[in-house]
Amino acid sequence: MAYVAIADRDHALHDPQTFITKYIWSQDHKIIAIQYAVTAIGIGLVALGLSVLMRLQLGFPHTFSLIAPGNYLQFITMHGMIMVIYLLTALFLGGFGNYLIPLMCGARDMVFPYMNMLSYWVYLLAVLVLVAAFFVPGGPTGAGWTLYPPQAVLPGTPGASWGIVLMLVSLGIFIVAFTMGGLNYVTTVLQARCRGMTFLRLPLSVWGIFMATILGLLAFPSLLVSAVMMTLDSLLGTSFFLPAVVSMGQSPTHNGGSPLLFQHLFWFFGHPEVYIVALPAFGIVSDLLSTHARRHIFGYRMMVWALLAIGCLSFVMWAHHTYVSGMNPYFGFFFATTTLIIAVPTAIKVYNWILTLWRGDIHFTMPMLFAIGFIFTFINGGLTGLFLGNVTVDVPLSATYFVVGHFHMVMGVSPILVVFGAIYHWYPKITGRLLNDTLGRIHFWVTFLGTYAIYLPMHYLGILGVPRRYYAFGGTDFIPPSAQWANVGITMAALFVATAQLVFLFNLIWSLSHGKEAGSNPWRATTLEWQTPDTPPKHGNWGPKLPVVYRWAYDYSVPGAKEDFIPQNVPPDAASGVPGTAAAHGV
Amino acid sequence: MSISVAFIAVVVGLVVWGLLVRRLTSRPWEAQGAPADTGHSGVEGVPPPAKIGLWVLLAVVSSLFGLFISAYYMRMGHAHGDWSPVALPRVLWLNTAALILSSAGMQTARGAVRRAQTHRVRIGLIVGGLFALAFLAGQLVAWRELNVSGYFLGSPAAAFFYLLTAVHGLHLLGGLLVWGKTVVRLAPARVEAIAVRSSVELCTVYWHYLLIVWLVLFAVLLSTSA
């Protein structure tokens, strides 16, 4: 029974013995986490490839005969959907959530290991259905990642017959997988924390993942509702979303449906989705900064409250994505206000990160570089969000490259930088070896500077009025010809950044066998996952006895202590210091 | 949409209030030693994970139905003369009665399993399951009647009727899977009720929940019918 699996066990563990039960049909949260992460990164590489193809088309239009206008729209759609859902959501929650929650909470495993295993395999099915769209007649959908009806299901849009249905079915399957995983993450945090691990002793990584999971559990149903209803519109001829449209001379088969209803449902999911990706990044980056600056996180309790506040607010700002839909101005005013209000808890977090670094003993390790890179990029993306959050500024900028620059900075590059930092940080625990530092530095600098070279010019293009989602330009006299040079530059930078990711991939594989031995706690970190008896941790994580927690996760550089860190499971008398004094510098 | 926002506000409010406000006032950086908190595993009185898992699932399903109902009202509000309300089939009243009896049967089983009355558990479970199946059959009859009276998927109100009842029915079918497993486990004569106690309790909670969902759906459909 699952409940026994999380308690102290004196008898030998019934470890899975065969290769198949150990690595394929595994119920161990660590293996499932790796399966999730590898699948997510695999499909993410497809999305990266698609972005390269798009950039080649934009930088050198009319050069590549294999990219037709329809293909371009398909690439955009698949790139966006894969990155947001199948890579970032799956990697943060299925990958890091699975690996870190039990280890950081001091549990042996998730509370429902079987369901956890199912979650991964259903996720894999969702990915396969998504990829299948490339091989069906008409190819994948080209409706844009927002899949707005009526165009998503009308002839003329690529993949309007097969592609869109496969996309919607795949999303439905993904939501089932996510729900199974999410129930596990929430219940494990609520129920399986070890003795002494109060809510306020949880590392912020767990807090971020926990809140993001709650958001996901409440928001993904909205996507499911819209996917189900659009599938019915497309296959059975209902008119939930589809109005009467005379399409290609054909008389309308639908009547009276409401495309706006879809926009509401989609963004009621879509906006919290931004935070489903961002909150785990916020949590993880807090732990990276604290550990590598050897300083307690500044304002821990406020960080937790800010996570909660952001989570709540994220449900009442969805309509700022639809300012140009012709909404009532008062409606727009309301959503502009909530949008700007969410900047307050977010800014609190940014200040606290910076104040954590202030007078810290900063080690420029790989995780720290990526964490600092994240702060820069996130502030950049967040500030342009203030522009777009205001209705009057948004209306002219909507559907231009300004929006593309904004959301790539804030929810593309920023969380990805945290993903990289987190991989450099936890790879030694997962594999027992460190990633190569030189390759890591090349990877960081090319990625960090390269993304600026890509996305900063896009803001400028947006202000010029260059529209997004266009295959090529023509008849757009207001755009000066020099804009094309910006596009060439962006494409060159994108090629460099894409190549740097191959360096990272090589590093991941090469270091598996050639990396430096890491030992159990190479970063001298306080959280529980670094205190396991084995590295990598074995099935059951903790040997016969569960850990007992005596302190919060941020006892770094405690005055009077023997070392500059005190792990969470060290009893007060063994630390031979006065751990409480950290409060003097605290909130 | 306001329905869904209200629902989510309630859930988030409960999470914040019930779980956190009481605990978020501590000062972790000062705290020392392992307090005798009751939140960790292996302590008596803490509900088993399966129960918490079920309640989390019910929150997710509530979000789903809340959004379907929001969509229903919004589609009605956005309609331009194409919305013709459905005349609800009478059989729905019978179905409602069947679902109430089904819940009552499960409740009997739940009461009996606590008192270890294995025989009554079996009877309660069988009654609960059979009435649930009767409800589903009745829903199919309602579909048939609606179809015969000319309400097809082209009519948005009818399409919503089919959709909402189908989603509710699918959730009940999922419950019946777990119910079936429980009945099979309890079938051999030597098995005592205690062996399936947790399953019976979880099923009962789920059954009551789906009854409430149905009552809400029925009320929504009735108040907007022809």
C-alpha cells in the first residue's frame, strides 16, 4: 500500500529487480522524473528545430523552397504549443516536480506511485498523438497556438481537417496525464512531509511547484472544455464556437456559435498557464540564488505570500489577451488594473532575489550564472508587460513583434534559463557527476547574450508595426526596408543560440560518463535532497529511517556555526552554533 | 465566467485559509527543533492520502463543471436568435430519483462498513450500483426522447444538453469502474467488509458529489428550458 511506502521501514525494501520494472514501467518518482524530462527535452528539440526553420524563412525570404506559407503557419503553431505545454509545463511539473517534491519533503516517493507512472505514459501518448499530426494528410494545424475558431477548423487553414483534431485530442490526453500527476504532487506535499517539515520549512522550489500545480489543476479544465467543444464543432457539426461563415463559396454549416466564448475559455486557462510555468521557475531560482550566494533567501515568508498572491491574481486577468476583441471599455479597464496589480507581488519577488545577492558570498557557478541571467531577462520581459497590460498601448502593439519579443523574454527565455540553471544544479544529484564547466560557460554566454540579440530587436520591429505570424512581407510600405536587416541579424543570432543548445546536449551526455565525481553534496546545500545516504538516491530515498527536519531550508552563513551551511536535518545541538540569529538579518 | 471565477476564489480561499494562514505566521528562521506537527506522515488522525487525493480530484472536477456551466450561460448570452430552449424530457425526474436512491444505497454501505456488517455492505453497494446504472440507462432514454422530438446537435441548447449529461455520465461511469472492482473484491464469502473499507468510503463521497453535480446541472437546465 502506498501509505507504508512513506513511513519508516526496518525490513529490506522490495526494490524492483528487472530492467523493465526498474527503468521502463517504473513507479519510482526519480525514474519517472527522468522519463518526463527526457521526453520533454526531446519534443522541445523538435520545437527548437521548427523555430530555426521559421527564422531561416524570415531572415532569408524566398530562399528556401521547402518552406511554403502554410508550413510556416504550421511551424509557428507547433513551436508555440510544444514549448508552452509539452516542454515547459511537463518539464517543470513532471520533471522537476517529480524529482524534487519527495526528496525535498523527506518522503520515500509520491503518495500514489502507480498513478504517477500512468501519468508519464499518458503524457508520452499525448506527445505521440501530437507528433502524429506531422504525418497525416494536410499536416499539423496552422491555426496559431491559440487555435482560435472559426479559422482553426475552416478550410484554408493548414491542417483544418486532421491536424486540428489531433491537436485537440493530444491536449485532452495531456490534461488527463497532468491531472494524474498533479493530484500526486499536491497530495504528497500535503501528506508525506517528514517529521518536522512544516509548511514554512519547505524550500521555495516546492512552494513554487505546489502552487503551480494547484493553478494547473484548476485551469487546465478550461482548456479541456474548449478542446472538447471545438472537437465537437469540428467533427459533429455543433455550433458552440462556430458562427455562420460562408467559407470558400460554401454555404454555412454552422450557425450562431461564439468565437469570443472560445477566447474566454482559452485564456482562462492560458493566463494561469503563464504562471504554471513561471511559479516553479520563481521557486527554483530562489533556491539557486540562496545556495550559490551562501545567504538565506531574503524575506522567505513574503516570498511564499507573493507566490499565493500571484496564483490568486492570475485567474482574474485572462481578458488582457483579448483587448482587441472589441470588449466593453470598462471590462478592459478592469483587466488592465488586475494586470498591473500582479506586478506588485512579482516585483516583491524580484527585490527579494536582488537583496538575497546583496552582500552575499556569490559563487559564479553555472547555476548562479543562469539564475542571475534569469533576473535580467525576467525584469526585461516584465517591464514590456507593463506596456502591453495597458489597453491603449496594447491596441496598436497587439499582433506585432513587440508581443513576440515580450512573451519570449518573460515566459520563454526566463523559465528556460531557470531550467538550465536547475539542470546544472541538480545533475550531480541525479547522476552523481558534475556537468563540464567550460562547456557550460560557453552554453551560458551564447544563450544569454544570444537571446538578447534575438528578442531586443523584435521590440523595435514591433514598434515599427511589423506584424507577427507573417510568412513574408509585401505591400507594407510603412515598414522601412532596413527592418529586413534586423531580421537577418535575428536569424544569425538564433542559429548561434540553437547551436549552443547542442553543446549543452553534448555536455549532458558526455558528463554522464566523463563528468567529475560530484560526491553527495557538491554545492554544500541545506535542503534534504542533498542529504540522502546514496547519490544518486536509491529506491525509497532514505534507507531505513526517514529524515527529521529541525530548521528551515536557508541556514547559510549562520554566525557561530562550524560551516557556512547547516542542513535541514541537523539537530540544534549538533550545529554548535546559534542558528536562530539568522533572524537578525531576516524580514 | 463569473461562476468559474467565484468557484476558484472559493477553492483558493479555502486553501489559503484552511491550510496556510494558521501556519504561515510562524517564523521558520527562528524555529528550532522538530515540533510535534501533525502534518507529517505516520501520525494518527491524519486522513489517508487517498482521501485527500479524492478531495483534490473533486476540486478539479468542480472546476470542469463550473466551466461547462459558464460556457453554457455565455453561449446563451452571445446567441443571436439561434437559441431555442429545450423542452426537458420528463424521465429526468425519474433519473434524479434513481440517483438519489443510488447515493442512499452507497451511504448505507458506508455506515455498515464502519460497523463491520459485511452483509449490509454488500446490499448497500449492489443497490447503489444498480440505481446508478438505472440512472445512466434513464439518461440514454432522455437522449432518445430528445432526439425523437427533433432536438439535434445543430441546436445549441440541445448540444449543450447532450454534452453536459454526457460529461456527467462519464464521470459516473468512472465511479462505477471503482465500484465494480470493490464489488468483485467483496464477492468471495470469506472476505470481511474491513478489507474494502477505504474503497467504500471513497466511492460514497464520490457518489454524493456526483449527485450534487447532477442536481446543480438539472437545476441549471430546468431554469433555462422551454
